[in-house]
Amino acid sequence: MSAGEKWRPLLRREDTPEQITRNIGAEFDAHVELRVEQLKAEGLSEEEARARAESLLGDAGRAAELCERTDRSWLLRERVGHFLGSIVSDTLYALRIFRTSPLFALMAVLCLAVGITFVTSIYSFLDGILIDPLPFEEADELVMVGQDATTPEDWNWMWSSYPDFADWESRNHVFENLAAFAWARCAITDLDDPVRLSSCLVTDAFDDVLGITPFLGRAFSPDDYLPGAEPVVLLGHGIWQRAYGGDRDVLGRWITIDGEHRHQIVGIMPPRFDFPCFMEIWRPLRSEEAHPRTRDIYVTFGRLREGVSLETARADMLQIGNVLAEEYPENAERGEVQVVPYGSFQFQPLRGPLLTILVVAGLVLLLACSNLANLMLSRTIGRRRELAVRATLGAGRGRLIQQVLVESLIIALAGGVVGVVLGRLGLNLLLNGIQRAVPTFLQFDMNVRVLASLAGIIVLTGLVFGMAPALAVRRGRLGTSLRSDSLRMSSGKKHTVMRSALVTFQITLATIILTVTGLVVQSFLESRTHHLGVDTDHLLGQYLDLPQWAYPTSGDRSAFFHAGVDRLRSQPQIEAAAYISHAPAAPLDWRTGICTSVTVLNSEQPYVSTRARIVSPGYFTTAGITLLAGRDFRDADLNQDRKCAVVNETLARILWPGSDPVGRSFFRSYEPDPERVHEVVGVVGDVRHGGPGVAAGPCYYVPLSPQTTRSTGWLIVRSSGEPLSLAPVLHATIRDLDPQLAKAAPQTIAELARALNWRTILFAWILGIIAVFALVLALVGIVGIISYAVSNRRREYGIRLALGAGTGSITRGVLRHGATMAGCGVAAGMVVAIAAMRFLSSMLLNTDARDPIIYAFVITFLITVTLLAGWLPARRIGRIDPVEVLREE
């Protein structure tokens, strides 16, 4: 008999299903044989005794099935009870171990909590914007329909005209409801302090499309849209609280809008509802008030019918669009009718940056896990004698691995709880720190889906950083620890290789994180240093919208703005004041086309698309814009028939390259028009009207006059100190001019610039904070692990020194090993970072995605840290006395 056959019965498990079946069968056979022997003793023959015995036992198959089911049930209970008991025992033992090593437990929990904090904050933000952004019923059926897609004020919309919407509503076969929305500004003027609000005109199915029920009162009824019906409004919850103190008796009250229109309040919208974007009051859109087909100022939303797919809706609307293009030729130039899911289309610009941040946060979590894996691995190596004793007393490797993983999961659970709490606080700080508020209907809460995902991440994290010590237990020779003084032995080649791999992995992660975050932060800094071209530090702006009923003519509006400028200039606190139609970095813009006698000859570019601004004399001095040639506007320019203009440097270079533009002329039209010719009287420096991250582009300025004035504009004032200190002066001056004029809060030009650049600022701050913590984790991990690995070879180095090795050779060996790890880690990290640049380039402003300075800094920093981490302990070991090391043996 071979050795395997001899030991196989001892190694065979008696609790497998197959063995249970065999045991039950053998037991039944034994009962039959025993009964046969008894019956044979009573005088029956062999055949009679066996037949009688089998009949007495009954249905043996049924009995065997019941016994097998009972045995398996008891076996399962025993195994589950044993497993749960072992988990409880391991948990209590781990808590005792952590109580004796509180510093280790605290460091492990805090290290993991850092990674969980970032993942919690970013994932909650990601869930609120990309996964479930719309708090409406069956939000996946909400779509947007339109022909012209643009991105004003950082949000995506698809535009259409009201007649197009009416045709789509009457001819489609795929929508349960369609509704159109139009932006409008209005003011409630019968308050003590009139307020200007963002208003929305809506068609009669808007509440059905959105599935919204008012917080108080009722929604619009079909009668509210009939010609001659009493005008009614729905108030937003916020303005109801601010202007009316949350008084429920406001329902049915009549309010005055724009000084002459009386409207009755019929309902209050729910809290946090401002759809489609920052709206505070809703009014019915009646067909007789709608604009013609040539005005694409409406946004159309629809809800798909049950069972209708998005592709079917697109095909139906495409067919309707083709028919309308034949009936109305002007529609042919607008492109095809598009149907897109509202949520994914609206928040598409945020998808890439948020996913990038989530990936970087995940890399930080992996970095924390690798730190903990090294920490747990080193601790497991230090506990080899303990593990060996337990193995000798009968504990199997699976049991020891379970103990290590239970310790890891306890640390993961504690770090996860701390990380989730800190992540919730971090999410609140993140939302409060956003310079430009996102729509308030977005919810950023830790719902069941978020918490379930985080729980899975925490458990997976515990398994990830517990895998390295578990593998060390699985592969190690625990018995040798009882035959040698493990405290004096090095950790072994396998453990050394594993630690080296973890250090290389940490360097790779740190390279990726620092490169990505460095480029984004550099982009943010560049956008801050690339000034608008105006003095943003001392300028305060007040936006005004003059109502048509109070200022019916352009002369009235021009006189108001001139009077406002004159009064502000007379205030002693104000250094300078001026008017401009669109302030630098203001969210709205105004573009037009101009041409010259030269451009009209160019068939490819007969005109130049340019920004246009209306300014009062003295604006350039007030704003701190450099006058490069010619002169500023004068008061005499306002009353002369000769029209003048000032161009910026970019426009002068485009129209008259290499020559003096002063005295030249251009047409404020797409083709030559003698009535719209303007003479250039000056050239000024470029201004980044689109924000710090947008190129200046061509722009020209014309003086404020009754012929050029608009109903909206900004009064700009300069202060020698803090610009917001002039807000009361601005408010009092405008109130003296018109007590009934509603106005928004004044804003500094720096605030406007930050508002347009809010995405870059937000993402830069998040990634910058992540980079700082990642840097700390990388430093702690790399320095700690390499120092421990070098110190752990103290005996080996002492013997080598005793045998004649020089300290230089030992130091060179340590540095060579560190350089190898750093080189491999940095190279792998750079490959990943460069490959990710094409996804990151859209987030970068004024920064090259392959900026050599960032790459050189990251490479030099990580290699230097790694070499220093090995050189310092090697230098200490080089000073030891070999005799003392040998005496310890």
C-alpha cells in the first residue's frame, strides 16, 4: 500500500454530501443484515429472513431520503454556527489586538478614512448630477425637442419657435404631452423694495410634463390660457419666503408686475423647484402673446407615451420637421428636429470633469489601500511567531487567513464610518464653495443607492488591503518561526518582493494623481493670472433693466443712464463711474457682424463676427483699459451726426493688419450700408469679455446715445478700496433716480469672472485638495515602507560589513533598488497619465496638456523622495558596529 493510500482515509472528510449518502446506505444495510441474522436464528431460511427484514424496515428509500435531509440540515447549521462563532471570536480577538496597538489602529483608520471621504463626497455629487439629476416622476421619459442647440450660461438648451412647438404638439404621435418654456424678466413693483425676478412663460401642459404639484394652491388650469382670462402667476417657494414671509394667505392676492400689470397669485411651487433654470415666477403663455416663427426663443419639453422608444420619437419628429420645412422654407436652414433625453443632454458638460475627479478620488483610495496593505503586511511579518504557534496548535491556513481578513474588514468598517461622516461634511463644504450655484432642484443626498454603493466600496477596500498579508500567511513557512528567532531574521525574499511591488504601485498611483491634479491646478492658476484686461480688484457693477412701461423711448433710457453716471461721479467715495451695455465677464453677450470695403471682396469671409459694446465717455479710464492709439469718446461725440467707434487690438489687427486703424471706417452691418458707417477714433487693449479662460476676440465700442441705447446695462464704479463698500452708494443713487426700479444685488467684476469660470475653479479646488492628501499618503507610504525594509535587513548588512563590505556599496545597493522602484513606478504612471490627457484636455484653460514643467516636477519629486527614503536609513546602518550585530546573535 502506497503512502497516499495509507493516509487517504485519515484525510477524507466525513461531512460531504456524497459521504453522507454512503454512510446512510451503509447504516441501512447494517440494519437489514442484523435483522436477517435475528430471523434466521428464529428458524427462517435466508430468503425468507431477508424478505421479512426488508418488509419490516418499510420504504428504505424514503427513510434514507429523510435521514439524508436531516443530516444535511444539521450539518449546515453546524457549519454556519461554527463560521459565525469563528467570526465573532476573530472580531473579539482583533479588537483586543487593536486595544494593545492603538497607534496602529488609529493610523490605519485615518489613512483609510481619507480615501473614503473623497469617494463619498464625489460619488454623492456625481449621483446628484449624472445618475439621478431630475427629481421628477419617471424622469427617464422627459425629453427635450428642438432644432438649435446652444450652451448659454454653462447650461445646454435646444431652441425652437412657438409656431414650431404648436405644430409639433398637434402633429406628433409619440408624446403624451408637450410643453414650451420661454425666459422673461419681470419685476414685482408693489413691494416696499421692488424686486426683479427670473420669470418663465409656460404652456398649458407644463405641470403634466414635469409631474409637479404646487406646494400651496393650484396649478394653471386650461381656462388660464384663454384670451381675456384673468392674469395669474405661480410664485417660487424662495421668493414667497423672502418677499411675503411665507404667509399662506398670499393665495388669491393681486400683485403688480412691471408697474402696470395686475396678476393674481394662485399657487406656490415646491421648495427647491426652479425649473427650467433659476426661475422664481411662472406665468401662462398664451398663443396671442407668442413670438413669430422666426424667433427661436422657446425650449420645448415632452414626455414620451408609454411604450414609445426614443428612436421612434426621433423618427416621428424628423418626419414632421421635413414636412414643416416644405411648408415653411425658413425652417429648412435650422437643421433637423432633435429629440434628446433632458438629463443626459443638460449635464453633459459636467460628465467628463466629474468622472475624472471620481477616478482620481478612487486612485487616492487605492493609494490608501496600498499603504494599509504594506502596514498590515509588516505587522503580519512581525506576528509570524504568534501565527506559527496557532498553526502548531491546530489552526489551518484558512483559519489564519480569515483572522487577517477580519482585522482588515474591521479597519475598513471603522475607516468607512469616519470617511462617510467626513464625506458628508465635505459635500456640504463643496456645495457651499461653488461660485456659481447649480439649479436648486438637484439633490445631493446620501440616498439608499449611494449608501449601498459606499458599503460595497468599504467591504471591497477591506478585502483589497487585507489581501497582501493574507497571501503572506498563505505562502509563508510558519513552522520555521518556531525554530529561529524571527525577530532577528529578515522578512524573506517573497515578502521583500511583495513590498517592492507595493512601493512601485504606490509610486505609479502618485505619479498619475500628481500629474493630473497638477495640470488642472496649473490651468486654474493660469486662468487667474490671465486677467480680463480690466482692473477687477476695484470695480463694482450694478445691472439694470429699465422696464418698457416706465421708459418707453430710447431717449428716456439714454437720459436715465447718463444721469446715473453723472450722479455717481459726484459721490466723494467713488473715484470714477461709467456705463457699459455688457460688463466684462457678464453671463449675457452681444455679437454682431461688421464689414469693410476690403472684407466684402472676400467671398470666404465677407464680414467679421465681433462683440459690440455701448459705453459712456470715460468708461475705458474707469475700467482701467489701456488706450493704445487715438482717443476716448467725448461728450461732443454723442450729438454729432458722424458716428464714431473704438476698436480693440484684435479687431484692428484683423481689419487693418500692419497699419494705423485710427481714421479708418467700417460698416455696422453684414454688407455696406452708408447709414451705418463708423469712423475709428481709438484703439484699446483686449478685454476677455467671455471670462478668464476665453480668448479676447474682436470687439468694438460705440458711445451711449439715444440712437444706440438699450433697455439693459451696467453702471460701473471704481473704488480705491473694497469695491463692495460702494454698494450702499449705488443703491441710494439709483433709488433717488427711480424708487420703483427693481434691481439685482451689485457684483464685483472679479465675482463675475469667477462665476463664468466656476467649473475650472470648482474642479481645481477639489483636485488640489485631493492632490495634497495624495501627496501626504504617498510620502508616508514610500518613506515608511522603504525605511522599514532597509531597517529590517540590519542583520544582513551587519554581517556584510563584518565580512569587509564598505558602507558605500551598501548605500549604493539601497539607492539602486530605490531607483529601480521609482523608475518603474514613474514610467508606468506617466504612460497612464499621458494616455488620459485626451480626456482631460477639455478641462484645461491656458495650459498645455503635455506641459513639460509639470511632468518634470512630478518625476523629479517622486524619484528624489524615493532615493531619500532609502538613503537615510542606509546611512544610519552604515554607522553601526558589526561586532554589536554579531554579538546579538
